[in-house]
Amino acid sequence: MDRRNFLKSSCGACAAMGIGLVLSSGFLESCASGKGLSVLKTSTTDGKVRIPLEGFATNSFKLLRVNGYNFDIAVQKKEDETYSAMMMVCTHAKHPLTKAGSGYYCTLHGSKFNGDGKVEKGPASKPMVQLQTEISEGDLLITL
């Protein structure tokens, strides 16, 4: 066997074993068990989004993807039964944020925000944009 074929077969075997270890280790357990991110796709009516409150009974966090809107919205039910909604956009360079543990992360320059949207690590210096929420007829209304 020449060097090239040896490397191809060795790398393939290592990759297969690595993927197997990741999958068997429970790494993706949160996705399979329903504890992962809950993404809701919706549209606006009169500049507002309506989400049924009953959806928060099993998961206190929702990722809202609004048709025609540039950024996702992080919606969270707090312990005091209030709700927060934040635009998932970095206040430094207007780059989309990623949910990371209990906070948010900007993959462009590394800014980190806590679960309340406050800056934990720059270069961002302003907190995430909070959106107005109100409860109406069993739904959460978010003003965009």
C-alpha cells in the first residue's frame, strides 16, 4: 500500500470513530430529548408577533424566526413569569448572534452576552436590543 492510500484509509477510519464517539457520548442528547432550541417560524401583523404562551410550558426559551426579518429573536420566560425578547444581533458589528449555553456569542469578533443581553466580553459595548413584550388573550405579543 502506498502512502497516499494509507493516509486516505487511516483518516477515514479516524473520522468514523470520532463521529461515533460524539454521537454515542450524548453530545446530541439535548436535540433528541426535546430540550434543545425550540425554533418558531412566524410572521408579523401590524408590526407585532404573536406567540401562544402555552408553548412555554415545556421550554422556557424560544428562538423566533420572523418572515422577512433579518435577525432571529430570543424569547425567554423568566422565573418571575415575565418574558423578555431580544434581537439576536451583535451591537458591535450588526452580525447575527448564536445561542451559547445560557448566553449569546458573536462569531465575527467574539463578543459575548449573558442571558439578559448584557455584554460579558467585547468588542461590543452596548447590550442586546430588548423588544417590548405584552400578554394579551393567552398570547405573548412582541413589538418589532
